[in-house]
Amino acid sequence: MKIVLASDHAGYPLKCKLVEWLKDEKGLNLGLEDLGPFSADSVDYPDFAAALCRNLLDGSADFGILICNSGLGMSMTANRFRGIRAALCLFPRMAYYARHHNNANVLVLGGGITAFFQAREIVEIFLAEKFDAGRHSRRADKMDTI
């Protein structure tokens, strides 16, 4: 499984903690790519969301994690790409449904509103759960036809 992460300046601190945790504790060093930014200097979140989405759409990665202050800007930008199903998850149960019912391929977190301990739990669930398919496939497929 290949995972790409990106943030803006407000999401940078949480992204750094998640990258370290995913590499060290989860052993995803080879399956993880940080797309930036690489400092807390001000950047424009649409640029980083677009880079991550392009990685997923060209097959370079399986899942993405985007982080900005609230998660709203990243999720709005990512969902403009056909084939991207970005889910802003504030609670672990939201990550569960994002994968099971919506076949989300991008997890979005609010770095300014989500504590690291909760972000870890959300990420774990998002990466572990599978899409239920069945009746949910019809609905998920409709998202790409709108």
C-alpha cells in the first residue's frame, strides 16, 4: 500500500507527527511519500491538494491524507477531481463509514481541530477498513458521473 500525504502551513505540524508515526511505529517507510510542504511557511492549500490528487489518479499511490487547519479547504479542493473521494473525518467512526460506504481514497484532517492521538486513531481506521461494495458501489460510482 502506497500512501501520500500533503498539508498546508496550518496542517504542517500534524502532518510531521503523522509521517513520523507512520514510518516508525507502523513500518510504512517505503510505502509513504510526503509531498510537502517541508516548513511552516505560508503556502496555498490548493497546490498541495492538487499534487496529492494527481498522484492518486495516475496510480502512483493508493490512498492520500490531506491536512489543513479545518480540513475544509483541502476537502473542497480534492473533491473537484473526478475519481477522488475525499472525506473530512473528525471522528474515528467517520473514517469507518468513509471507507465502508463511500470508498473514500483521501482522508482529510483538520490540523487545527484534531489532536494527534485522535488523528492516529482516525488514520488507523481509514487505512485498515475496506469498501463494502454491494449497494454502496452504485452510490459511490454516481459521484463520478455528476
